[in-house]
Amino acid sequence: MARKIGSRYTANQILGRGSAGTVWLGEGPDGPVAIKLLREDLASDQELVGRFVQERTALLGLEHPHIVTVRDLVVDGNDLALVMDLVRGTDLRTRLERERRLAPEAAVAIVADIADALAAAHAAGVVHRDVKPENVLLDMRGPLGPGGSHPALLTDFGVAKLIDSPKRTRATKIIGTPDYLAPEIVEGLPPRAAVDIYALATVLYELLAGFTPFGGGHPGAVLRRHVTETVVPLPGIPEELWQLLVQCLAKAPASRLRASELADRLREQLPLLAGMPPLDVDEPGLAEDETEEPAPAAEPGDEPVRRRGAVSLVPGARPDSNRDTHTSMRVPGPDELAGGAHGTARAPRPAGAARPGSARHRAAVRRRRVTLGVAGVVVAAVVGVGAWWVSADGDDRPAPADHRTSAP
């Protein structure tokens, strides 16, 4: 059912729903537009409306071939809406879900486009704060680029900042999607341009590998990994490209490249990547011999297995149709970031070892349990044959140690 948005726009059809609002296919004075209508509770927040008006000039001034242009910001009664260019295509998350991972040439070309977009935004003093595949749109009507990639455009500028008002997210809260949050945000520092570089490098890793470098499991565990763990290498890509990823995933913001530098360095890699097939790497949460098998059944008390993609900040929440995940979450305390509820530092995990609590670790524990159980039965049978006259009560299977750890 069509509805008027302000005096100039009409919203005709819902394209998707997210936690921040609803995206409509609309019509304006100059033709079709996309209208992001924020939730009514957000529109009724006078502080947020004031911030919305303050951001108007900055958002309307962002014009770049790889940025989805914001044409207008509408404040009308209970309606609070961003009117944007309509991109005929799909988002990067949808392509990832369909293809699992991209060929390196296409992945790097897409990320270079978004780096160009961020360079323009940062030059204008705007930090996106929520770079992720859901906010990258692929223009299916644009010319094909390296690796057959469609032109990529970054959208949703300003939405995270608008929602991140002091009233809604006190100093003890953070906003964003856990898989893509830079360590300094997790530690409660103000977001600068470097947080977008970290998030974009995480997106590139995900495009190449099919999973994010620190994702999976409880959101608190994901946030802790951003601060404490190093990224696992991706075999099969040029060393120069890997070093770019490592630099942009550095814990220290000052160590990361600027957006314009990243775009240039990525495009230098394109000739080396021509014709290279998608990487063949194991997904996290699987044992080496279970790569193509279903995940093992969960035991009582085990957390659900999450193999790839962003995790929800709200336990048990179903994904939105457009996977918009602007949500606030408590900042972990120093003891939690150190690796445990009691503030004990966690020893570095040996290369190739499974992360405690992961599906891969649980599978290994279960195999050990089965082995111990079988061994116990065999021993009991031998003893029974050799000394049938001895009877004893008790369990003939050794009790396995529980190696699972719970995230704070």
C-alpha cells in the first residue's frame, strides 16, 4: 500500500526490513528512489531528530560514483526518512550467500571500489562506522570490471551515527555488527576513519575465505577475538595481498592504511589475480576430516554452531530480510578482553589448533570420548574373559574432561 513521505515522495513497495527501519521502493520528482524509513520510536526521539537535521548537510554533500547518493532527509510528523538513489542490483551479502566465496580478482576489485568511496567520505569528514557486505550494493546495470565484478557502491552512510546517540547508547554501549568491529571500538574509543579500513579488510577476508577472521559463536567472544587474537593466514593468495590484509587488520589504528592508499594498492594486485579461482579453504568450526560433512550434532549445553557470516547481537534473533544490524551492546570489561571472566590471560593458541568452544574443538573432544569409551569396553572385555570370577560395581568408561569454555 502506497504512503506519502513528506510532500515530495511516495513509498510504493517494501524492499526489505531491518532493525533500524524499512526500505521502500519509492517515487520522487525526478523518478524512482529508495526510501529508508526509520522506525517510529526513532522518529519520536527528539534528540535523534535533531542529530538527523545536523547531519543533513554532510550526508547530502557525499557524492561519489561508488557511494549511494542521499538525495534528501525527510522529517515529517512521525516520519524520519533518508531518500537515496535506487540501485538496480543486489547487495554483496546476497552474492556471498549464493557463491560462498568470490574469485580473488573480483573480490579485490569490489573492495577497491568501496575503498574509493571511503576515501571520498573520509575527506569530507564522514566515518561510515558500519561497513559490511549488507551495505555494499552491486549495480547490475553497470559495466563489468576485473574478474567480471559489477560496480560496487557503499550505502547507509550516517545511519549508525544517527542511532548512536548518548540517550540510546551510553558510554558502556557500542553500536555495530560484531564481526566487523575494530578493536578500538570494542575498547570504548571513539570511532575514527581507521575503523572503516578495519571493517573493509574484514569484508575482503570474508570474500576470499567465505567467513570472517574473528566471527563465530557468542558475540562477546567475537568482540574479544578482535582485541586479543591474530588473523589466521589464507593460503593461496599473493604475499603482497596478504600483507595488505594484515596491515589493515592491525590492532593499532595508526598502523592501517588510509582508504586512498588501500584502493591504489589493491588495484596494483589485480594483474596478479587474473584468472585465479576462488580459494579452497576450510570453514571455521570443522575438523580437518569433516570439511564437506554436516556439522556434528550439538551436545546438551553446547552453543549453536556458527560457521560463517556475521553473528546477531541479539541471541536467538532471526535475520532481517535486508540484514540490517544496527544494535547496541555492552562494552566488555578489561578482564573479559583479557580472555576470561576471572581476568586470566589466555595463552596463545598453537597454529592449526582448534579454538576452545568451537565446533571443531567439540568434534575433537567427542572423538576422544568415543575412543576412550571403546577402549574402556575392550579393556573390560579382556578383564572379564581373563578373570570372570571378579565382580565389581562402577563405570567402566573413564569420565572425559570437559574442555568447553563459555564466552563471558
